[in-house]
Amino acid sequence: MEKSDPSIASAARIVAIETSSRIGSVAVACGGRVLGQRQFSKAMRHAVELMPAIRDLVREQGWKPREIDEVYVSAGPGSFTGVRIAIAIARALQQAIGCRLISVPTVDVLAANAPEQVKHLAVLLDAKRGQVYAARYERDAASGVWHRVQGPLLADPTAFLSQEPHPLYILGEGIDYHRAAIAAAGGEIRELDKMLWQPHAVMVHKLGLALAQAGAFTNRDALLPIYLRKAEAEEVWEKRHGVTSV
């Protein structure tokens, strides 16, 4: 049985969470080995399914909640509500059981989906009002590792994609919302398969583990959503009440 393997028993017990997209997921792992994963049954079920998914996956491994050593969170940008729920749960777990935390930018989780032959990549997420949350990457020729060279930022999609170099591959659910703007950017822009547009908890685990091994843990109070701008409801409230943003 896997849980009796000494190499697993001595490794950190990890929970990885991805709720920045419409379909959330959770994974559990010991060190670098993923032991279980669960994808939510429907879109936007983060508040309903996240805690039960964590509970069930932890129980399946025979762990007690206090035995969770590390929690990795896909911190955004993405769904305001989804990211906020994940961050709140991760912070609560840290306060309750003392687990260590890792914040993983969602754009990095998505970029890791790109095939190895892709050298230049842009990740696009819909930010509404004609804008995208975007990040740009270049792959190191020697190591094959992605380097984020721009973003995540709030951008006009046409202006963002007009930058060199090309060919530029793109992925992310923002593509479907901004096809006219993408076409207007010109240059050689190639859309990756739609199956690669979804972030997953197993990739949050992979990237989070690398950060953990480098000692890049996140203080509980510093674990915050990567929003890039205020929620639409907050902006509407401020406008209605004459509040000027600083």
C-alpha cells in the first residue's frame, strides 16, 4: 500500500487548491507524488464543494487534518469569489493546524499546460469591459523552463498581443471573449488546444512544490488574492457613493 512506502511517509503531506477558474479542483500529495485529486462536479461550485473535497481526499489517505503539512493555493487572477474562498480556507487551515502556505499565480499554472515545443506564450483571462488579465512567457532554450517576462497585468488584449516576438501561442478562457481584439493584433498568433485552457490542482501542486523546495513559503497575513483591480460590485458601490479610489 502506498502509504507504507517510507519515501512517501517521510515527505510533506500537501493539499493543492485551484478555484480561480469556473471548474475547481483539489489534489493531495506526499512530496512530489500526487495521491488523489478531485474536480468539482459543476461550474462555480467552489463554496459548496471545496471543503468536502479536501475532507474526503484527506480521509482517503488516512490522514488527520492536523497532519496536513503544506497547502498550495492558485491565488489568481481569476474568479474573484473562487480565489477569495480558497485563500480564506488556506489561511484558516494555517491558523488551526499550523500548516505552511504557498501562493501560486494562476497564470503560471496555466502556462505550465503549454507543450514543450512552444517558445513564446501569452495567457489570457477575461477581465470584462474589453480587458484581459494577461501574462507573457519565454521558454529557456537550455532548461526548457518558462520565464514570466510580463504580467500578470490588466491589459487591452490588442495592444498586449501586438508586442513581439512572434509566433506567439495563446491559451486561456479569455480567448473566447476577445476574438475580435485578438484578430486585430496582427502578427502570427496561434491558439493552443482548448483542453489546455483549464488550470488544475495537480499543476498547482507541481509549481507549489518547486517553490516549497526553494523555501518560498508565504506568511499567512501575506497570502492574498491576486486581483489586479477591484471587483465590479465594489467599483459600482464607490461610483454610486462618490468614493474616489486612491
